[in-house]
Amino acid sequence: MSAEPHATLPPVRLPSDAELARHALVAPLFARAVRLARWAGPDTRVDIGGELVAAQLPEAAAALGFDAADEEGAVLASQAWRVAVDTGLVDVTEPDDDEGEEESGTAVPGEDLALVTGGAPGEVLDLWLAALDTVLADASVPDLDGLVDALDAGGEIDFDQLDWNPRREADFLDGVLANLYLLTVAERGASGGPVPLPVLAASMVIPQDMSEPTDAVLEQVSDAMMRLDDQFRQLEPIGLVEFRPVDEALMAETDDEELPAGSAAGAADDEDVSRYGMVRLTPLGLYGIRARMLEAGVTAPAVGELADKGADALLDAVSGYPEGAAQAEIEQWLTGRELPAAVAELLAAARGTDEGGPLRRLRCQQALAPAGPEAEAAVRAVLDDPELGGLARVWLSERGVADVPAPDGAMVFWLTVDTIAAQLAADGETAELPLLMQSLTAHHAGFFDQVWRVEHPATAYVLEAMGRLHPDKKAAKEARKAAFKARSRQS
């Protein structure tokens, strides 16, 4: 899959391998490939390339429950057979070219067929991934009618006439699926709603720096949308997506049976957007696209994969996660661990004066939020820690614990800087942040006269942000002066 090898995506939540394997086994195309592998025997004949001979396609279609005389059944049988061969569910012996046109090869069930019922979930999923590769390759091929028209005198495909570049087509489809994956994990989640086809097409065609697409670009969006409509029809039977095709009545409403330029790109705001097609990655589809991304060198984390890692690896990773995904990862990490020891490990990992320290402490605080009385001893142990003492006092006070020592001024100001630095790192300059700044400064007289002296690596950075964001103009001016002092002090 084409992708930036150093890109990092939001974490995805996936079902267990066992559940995913069950989804794979009932995917219509994969299930048909399994049935044909069991059907194959001594009388099965194949051509060069392992394809079933034409005379056997009706019999294969009947084995799948289709009418033997139905042309569509023969097409579906041919596709399922190709998947069976490519995945190793069927072993074929191709005919020898020297034996003449009358000779044909043979096919028998492959050794991998036994994995369907006797293999581990991971082995079943490996078979499904191989099937997915076959289907993706098929989906990248243009209409066969166009291929026939593009044959040259020697029977070879004239790619220039066809205007088809196999690598370019494969990269386009990979890019579409990568964008669909990102939209799913970043905005909707695995159980979220479908993505309008025009949105997906526009993401591949309209340059990010183009504020107003031209008519030519909008026409490209419409063309890409119809291309995707055909490709997702092919990808749905393997269980990759749930797809609602473009409404055929919509196509009939146009004079030339093509979408008018701009209609597809503008459909996202229309109440009838579903008529232009909707697509959603299934949980199995998320698994499959993630597997291809990992193979391409893309960092595509999944919730739960840090469960056996140390607290330092956990906090470093979830510092870059959205809050919900971070909480889910933390919960899985805590499962099965002795809570007092786990809390102590989390607190130790939260220390540090590096740039990531504030956000690690915020995620640590998030991890400790649901902890009960059994965590109290570990939290009390860091009351005197200059970096964790404020966090510990907040946690103990929220639970009404007695004898919590009051923090001194230095700790209060240090915790304030750390908290704002963490919020900036987690969410950027949100609309809520000025209100937090106003609340913090309102409770401390002479706040800016003291805070610039705080021994925190983010002091100047936080004060500069307060100078930009504080809703009170006078306080914002004081923050800018304090930031200058802090920068001077640091240098």
C-alpha cells in the first residue's frame, strides 16, 4: 500500500482476532472460494494461469448455488475460483504448453484449506488478507471491454491507448482506502457512520491548497466518484466495506448519463447525499487496511497493543492519542495488573522535564482518575515530589482524603504551568483554554509577578500563550511582560 512510511495515524479499536476471523469466514466471496476449494477434485480442469476451463464454469456456479445457465453465476464462480487459487485453498497443475490446446491442467484442494476449520484465527486472517490482495488487484483493472479495444495487432495490451497505468491505478485505490481509514479512525470510529462517496473522491482529487475548485477539477471529482462506485461494488463481497452504490435513478436523470461537473463535490451538504453513494469500512476492513499500512511502514497503532508494555511506553504512546482512545488504551493496560504497583509505575513514568513531560502527567492523571482507595498509598508516596506532588494532592483531595498537606506557592505555580502546557500539547489553543487561564489567574493575586520565576521548562512558552489567549487585555499584557522576563531568565 502506498503511504508515507513515517506517517502516524490515530489508534484504531479492533475486535479480537477470533471475531475478525469469523467475519472473514462469512464474507461472501471468501466463503464461495472455500466452497469451490472443497468442490475441486480429479475431474476439475484448468487453463494456463489456473483458471477454470469455460466448460466447467456452469458446474462451478451450480456448486455455489447459482443457476448453471446464469451468466452472472459463471462470473461470480470465476472470481471465487481465482481467490481460491491465489490464497492456496486450491492447488493447480497447469497444462504444459507443448501438449497442445486440447490438454488442460488439474486442480485439487490445497493444504491451506484445512486452516479454514482447523487453523488459528491469525491463520484464517492471513488467508483472508491474501484474498483481499486478489480482489484489490482486480478492482484496479479497468472495464474488460476497454481492454479488448486496446489490444494491438500482436494481441498485447496497448496501455497508451487504454490510458491505464497499473501502478498508478493501484496507488489510487490504496490512497482512497488510506483516506477512508483515516476518516474512520479520526472522526467516526469503527462503529461510526458511512462516508459520502463525493467526500472520498474529493479527498483524492482536490488539492489541499485549492480554496475554490475549478470546473475541470470538479469534473475530475465526478469521474473519480464513478470510478470508486465500480471499485467498491467489487470490494464489498470480500467483507472490506459496507457500500451503498450511486443511485441509478440519479444517473438516469442526466441527459448524457454522466454526473454534471460539481454535483458530486457539492453533494456532501445536500440532504440527498446518500444518492451519490456511501461507504464504510467494516471492522474486518479496518483490520485489512491497517495490515497493509503496517506492511508499507506506516505507524498505524491499535488500541490494546501496549497492554504488555511498561508504563513509560504507555504514557509516551497515549500522549499522542485522542482522549477517548487514550482512556481505552490505559484501561486495557491496567487490566490484570495489581493496582498499587501499576499506579506506582505510572507515576514514575510521568516524571520528566522534557517537552513531553506535561502531557505524560496529564495522561497519568487520566489513568489514575478511576482508581479507588487501593491506590492511595502509591499516590501519597509522591506528595513531596516536585513534579508529582501537585497531581497527588489533587487526586487525594478529590476523594476527600484527610490530612492532605497544603501545597506551597512554588508547587501551585509549577502545577499551573504544567497543566496549561499539557492542555496546549493535547488539544492546542482551544476555545476553553482562555477560560481556564482566566480561572487560574483570578485565584492568585500577583500571579504574573511570581509565575515567571517558576523552574519549569515550559514557563515562557505558557506565558506567551497566555499573552495571546487570555480574555482580559490587561492580564494578557502582563503575561507578555512575564514571558519576556522568563525568556531572559532562561537565557
